[in-house]
Amino acid sequence: MFVQVIDQYRRLVSYLGRYDDSEDPANVQAMQMVLRIEKNDPPGRHRLLVAAARSVALLCLDPRVADDGEWAAPMDAWCDARIRKIARRARGAQWLAAQDVAGVTAEVDGAMARAYVPGRVGEVDKRIAKLQIGGTDIDGDLPGDEPAPTAPGGLTLWVNPDLAMTVGKTAAQVGHAAMLGVRLMTEAEAADWYAAGCPLDVRRPGPDHWAQLTAAVAAGRVVGVQDAGFTEIEPGSLTVVAERR
């Protein structure tokens, strides 16, 4: 079913995220993300990161964030500030309760993640705020340079092979890359991508391929995420590159 993404597309291709954070930490704008990581049966890293990136893309193109939608104002406020995402983990009853908070869930072969409507850090719903930010690391690695099964028209998100990031940190970075990747599409292509469920893949390139990708970022053929360096890595680090398939 075709869904218009005129307003959503405009926001994603034009936002700057340029304003400094408020001096009051409670007023900082952020998108919360929750990763479902069950204690006895955790998902694979690859599937979970794909689900995380897709949840952000699906939220950012959702009809409810269009200019006349119920989520438009908080999305505008977030995109006018620094683009911050905070990933948390949940299991069991916590995960079920988290489904009742406004947002969008994506599932990839049983791995599940949910992105929430952004807002002030000081006003995060208690069902989300009580979830742990740490403890998101899980076993496994990402596929490498071999051909990806992503359908044509989707995105491949390449994670910097030289950075050591937790799953939670990586989830936030691939979520941002999925947003930026819309800039590689026309409005019609973005609408088709959304209608298809925002297909994408997350991979870790080899050193030579990463060098090619960084050169492609500089040439404007792909888009890259440069982290502000608030957690885990140095400011200005290129964390993920989004490439159109």
C-alpha cells in the first residue's frame, strides 16, 4: 500500500541537527531505542542491529510524523537539536510494557527493536527510563564484504571495522545511518522503500573496502555518520556509512 512521505522525506533530507544542547540535561532532546535481549535466548548481533536500524527508519517515515501528524512536533524539535539516540535493553515483561509507549517496532527473524518518538530526556516515560542503558552487548559479529541479500533499492549500512562499539552504541549509529540514507533516494524511492518495510542490511567491511567507502563519503556518493563523541569513541569518528543498493 502506497503511503505519501512528502513531509517525512523533506525533514530527513533537510534537517541539520545543528543547535547545541540545552544547559539543563533534562531539556536535551533524544530518541530512545529499546533492544529486546532476553537472558536465556538473546538474538544474534547482526539481526538485532538490522532491526534497530529499521525501527528508526520506519519511525522517521511513519505517517504520524508528517506535518499534520500527532508526532510531527516532537520530531521537528529533535531534528532541530543534536540528533541523539539512547539505546536500552529490555526482556520479558519489560519488553511487553515498552510496546505501549509511542513508537515503532521492527522484527528481523525474531530479533526485535523499538524506536520511540523523541522528546526531552527529563520526560522519558517511566517504562522506558527504568530500563538499563548498559548490558546491551551480545555475542556474534557482522557479515563482511560478501554479497548482501538486501533487496535492490534498500540500504547497506557499513560499520567502521576499526572501532570497538557495544551493541547499544552501534544500534544508535546504524539508526542514524538509516535516517541519512534517505538522502540517497528521491521522494518516490523513499515512499517505495517505506512501503517495502525499509529493507536494509548491516555489515562490517574489510580495511580496503572501508578505505573506499570513506573516499566515497568525501566525494558525496554515499553518506556517513560522524559521532559527537559523547560516549565510547572519539569525537568526529566516522562510525557508519550508508550505501544505496
